[in-house]
Amino acid sequence: MRLATRSLLILIAFAACGPSGRGDDTGGGGDGGSGSNGNFAELTGKVWAPNQGPGQAMLGQEIPVAGALVYVSPTKPDPIPDHVYCEQCVATPSGGVLSGADGSFSLQVPPGRYWVVIQKGQFRMEAEYELQLGALALTSAQTTLPSVWDPPTGRYMPKMAMAQGTNDQIEDILGKLGVGTMAGNLFTSPAGEKGPELDIFQYSGTGAGTVTELLQNMTELRKYHIIFFPCAVSMSQIDALLQNQTVLANIRRYVNEGGKLYVTDWSGELADRAFPQQIVLGDTGADSDGTYDPATFTGTLTTPGDADGGLYESMDGKAIDPDLAAWLGLQSGPTETGAGVGMYNASSFVVTDLWNWVKKLNTVQIGVDSMGLPVYDAPKAWVTGTKPGTTGAANRPIAVTYQPTGCGKVLYTPFQTANGEHAGLYPQERVLLYLIMEITTCSDNPIL
């Protein structure tokens, strides 16, 4: 959340996200304000996550997409840039609706020939239809978001890069979404692969295809909408790199220009050192400290923390964001405890493989707006959990997003997302999917 304030005056800017955004939070099933009197074409369907629609996921474990924008346009929409960019939230297109927690939508428009656009962040599909009087129910094949970057066929997904983690195989989850090559439930594409949707970088070495090359090169960073840094014990190999002010400035500049970072547990120092103010970690000696000016990308890293903490399991994971909770609570699937398949309880689920805890979230000034008013970023907690036996660690945030500079976002979790080979997606893996889509949406009130 971004706030601009001067003295006691508080100005909060609300903007509905446009063709790639979060919309006006009215939920699905809207009719675009056109009424239902038989003079309109009605378009209905359910939006599904990439490769997780009916006939793709196991029966009963399909994954809908909540908050996807569905709208029609008489002309083909402009293409999504194939590189990092700033997308500010704009008014929702006239007649556009958002899918509900179960992925369903309904909109009514005058009959005619339209481009129908279904979009969540950089996940987008578009196709031309002749809409006639009466109802048209789109099939799951027409409403399942794509897992390929193929603009000529109207299919988009984020351009992604990933550092090869040693303990958090997020590539297995991306593979289940249709990215790369899978053998059973495991991602098998070779390390260092370069592909149209996912490039993989290694921690070791300094040449092409390494994390060092990526972080030292703004041209390389700018190729990607989102970059994943899953847990890796090999972060020690780039410890000196992450104390280099030029590299830290590159990370800040990438986020400022609209880039998205996904960082988990023992890789947390990548975000913690670049943006030390927003999140205070709880385990002793694991937190970074220093100063950072989001306007100039400069700062002094006074304490280079390692973000490493001790292992625990949270038995009381809770989705505290109402939209996330409504979405997760409608789904069923496997659990980390091996208790079989069942409906998820969004207010109480097990989260495994946590390696730190969040002691405090800080609201941080990140600049001034066009009127000269200070603008603050308040980190948002999506899920909470408890570290047993630790004072002050009850019901603390374990999935946090924040916008520390400019137009981009950071997602931090102290838990490993992918936990061994298994069919389907666990609750914490579904939370990841939800948040990946959420952080790729537009940015409200960015400081440019």
C-alpha cells in the first residue's frame, strides 16, 4: 500500500487496475453495468491457472484464478513488452469484470465482433470472437491462462529468470504450470537452460549463465519481468557480490523500473541487503541493516546479514488477506503432512520448511509525489504462522510483499516453497502461485 501524507493531511489514491491489473475489487460475476434485458451478448466462464484447468490437473485439484480481468475490445490490445517495464494502474476498461474466488466471470456487451482479453498481470490470452445475442460459455481451453510467450497467437506469460536453488526446487512448481520439461513431478530441463519463458542461472562461476553475470549487468536484468531467488545454501558464493554497492544499486534499479523479485528463506539477503528497512528478521544475526535512498539507489550496508535462521514447522498457517483466503478455501489437494487429499482450511494449514521469522514490518518513506507529499510503502502480510518455542514469534508474517522503490515489487517468504517430489500443489505452493500472479499486476501510485 502506498500512502502520501503531509502533516495531518492523508491522501490515499485509489486506482482500478486496467488491462493488466487488479481492478476495482468488485469480484466476479459482474455484468459490466449493461443490465440483462435480452439485448446483449453474455460471456461466461472460469479462469484457470496455467496447466491447472480441467483435464490438466488431477480431478478435483484444479486451480482457478481469482481477480483476473476479463474485458472486450473492438481492437487488438497492445502487446505486453518483452522486458521489464512500469505498468501503472489505470481505470478498468468499460464493461470489464474481475473473476471471483472460484475463477468465474460473467459480462454483457452489445453484440459485435470483439477481442476478448483474459489477463492477470503478464499472464494474458486474447482471441477474437463474434458475440451474438444470448449466452456464450467459454470452455476451459479458452480460459486457461497460457504457460508460453507467444504473442502471435495471443498468449503471454511473464519473462522469467531463476537462480538454481539448492533446497527449494521452485522449478518443479513452474514445470507443473507448463514451463520447461518435466519427468513425472520433477523439472528436468538442464541447468543453465535458456528458453522463451524461463532462463536458469547458476550461483557458481562468474561467466555467462551465472548469477554474478545477471546481477552485474543491467541489460541482462532488464530482460525479465520476474526473477526468482529460491533458497540456496550456495548464497555464500555470492556473499561479496551482495556487498558491492553497484550490484545492490542494480537490484534497486531493476525493481524501480518495474521488476519483480521472489526471494525465499536462505536467499533472503538478496532483498534484505538491497532493501534493509522494510522487513526485520527475527533469528539472531540474520538481519541486514543500513541506509538506502530509493531516489538515488544509494546507501550504506552497515550490517550484511545472511537471512539464515533455524528450521521449524508452522502448524497454524493462516491466509490473512481476505481474497487469498476465499480463493484457497475453495480448493482441495494434497497436504504436506501426507494426510491425503481434502479441502483446504485457509485459516489453519501446515506450512513446512521455514528457516526464519519476521519480527517486524516497517512502513518506509520511498519518495515524494507530484505535489511534494511524502509517499510511504507499507509492506503487506498475506500469510501468518508461528515459530514454536520462540518468544514474540506467534502469528508472524510468513509471506510478505512490498514496493520499496518505483514501480516494482518484492515477495519474501521465510519458507521453502517446493518440498520434495509429489503430485499436485500443496497449500504453500498454491499461495506462491497466487502471489506470483499478484505481484505481476500493475503498480498503484509508483514513484517514477
